[in-house]
Amino acid sequence: MSFSDMPVDVGPVYEGERIRSKQMYVELGGPKIEHHFELVKVREPGDIEDGKVNLVGPDLSDMEEGSRHPIGILVECAGEELEEDLEAVFERRVHEFCNFINGVMHLNQRYTNWLRVSKKAIEKGFNSFEQFGTILIRLFKAELPIIEKCQVSFYTDKDAIEEPYEMAMSTYEKRDERARGLHDSDVDMFYGCVLCQSFAPTHVCTITPDRTSLCGSINWFDARAAAKVDPKGPIYAVEPGECLNELAGEYTGVNEVTKKRSLGEVDKVYLYSGMEWPHTSCGCFEAIDFYIPEVNGHGIIDRNADHKAINGLAFSTMANQTGGGKQMPGFNGISLQYISSPKFQQYDAAQDGLEHGLEQTVWMNSGLKERVKEFIPEELRDLIATEKDASDMEELKAFLEEKNHPIVSTWEEEEEEEYEEYEEEGAMIPMGTQQMTVPGVGGGGGFRIILKNCKVHAESLIIKRIDTKKKRRKKK
């Protein structure tokens, strides 16, 4: 496979390339554009023309510098061994193959895909979707030999994209509906994916019937098909092994594979917790489940939200902290499909005497709540606030009390705590790195706060011995 006829280099060495706004020539899709998608469909050989690239809308050369446009990418392929279950697997490779192109940055997937083309790439002559599509076709056929014929269509016109966009959304929903009927206890094999390691080197995605990949694009059926076709590829089988903690979803096999694939960085995972040993987060997750200590509850915000969450942080701000392959108690990247699972954050809920993670959920952005409302038990729907119901913590507390949300039963009563106190006037934390643990929150003893190269001066340093026993209100 050669790309010597292309004006830019192509290869895995360019994965992870970041294109900042000042380096960008044009932006395709992303949070500021209404319609965008990427979809792979398996076709009959006679229905497509091998190597053909279609464009509906303006070409790269017609777009003004700094402009934003819709983007739809439809990859159609054919081959004797192809089956419908492989569509979502091939679809996820669009992310990988776009990032092979020097001067192209691709993020996310499905209906949240986001691309940037750099000024340098345009200057070198990469100014046509014909070139873009040809590169994708060559990569698909070279990396996935079972594809015998392939054609690509791009949609960049805001009106013409509407029909294929609706087709894509319908396809996604059919895949998700099928996956919702299967649960972890029904299978004896899980799967893993490391496609996002170019951006998140220590991220290892564990895919089970109850935990679709964080990006939302690969369910258990998709992963099974991918591992069968390419067992040495980025999606692979994981034998669960012994279940160490059924409530938390801890398995010896998952721990072993995660440690190996994360290069020893992560050695323990609770699949059903966002607070203790949580699943790592990549950067392509559909939403973030975040802890709200003021009310002992959780909020969920998706990447389509155009406003800040109840904690005062935008999705992008929390994503910077959540992603990168880290275990971050209290900030957990999730797929929307996971919200529908009976296993959703069940371990965390149980710690507060609740039955399901949605009983801990106190806030969602309104767009997300509308999208997943069918997954929320009817008795809880009106109890979960949105930005329309509360704008700050005081309003959120009042809303939850008025609605008698289940989380209210977990709030501590105000009482005086007995503690030993040590105080030193003029205490100062010296230069260097200091580590502190906040007790009672998250795995391994709580959050660890590391202050690097800082100098903090306080009028006094007070150390209190805290009684960790909680006194809870009785449920009504």
C-alpha cells in the first residue's frame, strides 16, 4: 500500500496529533454543528463501486479558512465474509484511519464525530475529499482484508446531510436495542478495546453486555464479531475469570488484562462503580458521571451540552480531568447505553443503601435527560433536576427535598463532632510535592491531592480526628 501520490504523509505515527484552533484551516462536525455522523454499511457487491468517492456539498478547497461545516461519512463495503455485526467495528476504525493522515485530527464517533484539517495540510495540497476518501478506502482494504470492495461518501451540505443523518441515527438505535436485551450474567466472555490508546495511553476499555464501550459505538455483539475476525487486533477477548466482587463487578481476568494492556498503570477495576477503582476513561466517552458532594449525589452531562453543569463546570473542563486513561474517582466517562443497564453504578448506590445508580442521580442536562428518559424509571423522572430546575447548589438541594428524591435519605444530620485538634501558628507547607488523602471518597482511601512545586502559607494548620461513622436520616 502506497500513498506516494498523496500530498501529505499517512501512517500510524500521526495518531494523537493535536490541531489547535490557531493551526486549524477548517472544522468539520463537532459540538457547534447540528448534524454530523459516520456510518459503515455492509452492501451487496453489485451495489457499490470499488474505489469510488462521492461528495455532496462543498469541497475542502471551497471552504473558507476558519469556517465550520457539517460532516457525514458513509463507508460502504462488500465481501464474502462480511456480516452486519461488523459494521460498528469497522465504523470505529474511521477514527483510527482519519488520524493516520498528517494534518487531520479526528475525535469521537457516531453522531458526535469532530474533525479538523490543519493549515499546513491545505498548503501542501490536501484540499479535496477525493484524496481523503481514497486514503480511507486504501486503509480499510489493507487493514481489513475481508473487505473486497469499498466506497466512501462525504456529506458537507447542511440540507443534503439530513436524510443520511436520520438513516445513521436509526441504525445506531437498532444496534443499541439489540444489545439491551443481554446482560453480563448471560455470557462467559467479555471483550476489551485499546483503539483510543493513541490519545489515552493507559486506557483499557472493558466491553460487557452491561457496559458498552465508553464511546457508545461498540457493544458486546460488535466486539465479539471483531475479536473473531481479527483476534490479534485492537479488540480482543477477555476471559472474566473469578468474580471477586459481584456487586462491584470485579473480575480477576479483567484485572489481569487491564494491568497488561495499561503497561502496569492500572491493576484493579470495579466495572460498576464511579467512586472506587473506576473504569478508566479515554476521551471519546459520550457523557460524564460526576459526584456532587454537596448533596451526596451524582450528575450526568453529555458532550452535546452547551452550558455548564450544576457544579459550575462545562463538559470540556471535566473531560480534561476525566480522560487520558486515568482512574478518577468521582469523574467517570460513560456511554449513554450504560445508563440503561441495571448494573449502572450499582456498587456506589449500594454504599448509600440505594438499589440502582439512577437513584443516586440528581442532575442531568436537559438534552441528555430527554434522550435517555425511556431508561429512567417513571417514578424517578420528575425527581432528577436539569439546568431548568436548578442553577446552583442551594436550588438543587431545595428541589431534591421538595421532590423527596431518594438521595435525601442519605444526607447526614447536622451534629457536633468530637475531635482532637492540633494547631500550629504560622504553619507553612514547604516547597516541593505534598500528598494528602481526603477520607471517605473513592477507591483506595479517597482522593489523593498532589501539590507540585507550590508554596502554601496559612495562619494556622489544624488537624482534626474525624469520626467516620455516618448518622443517616431514616427513609420515609
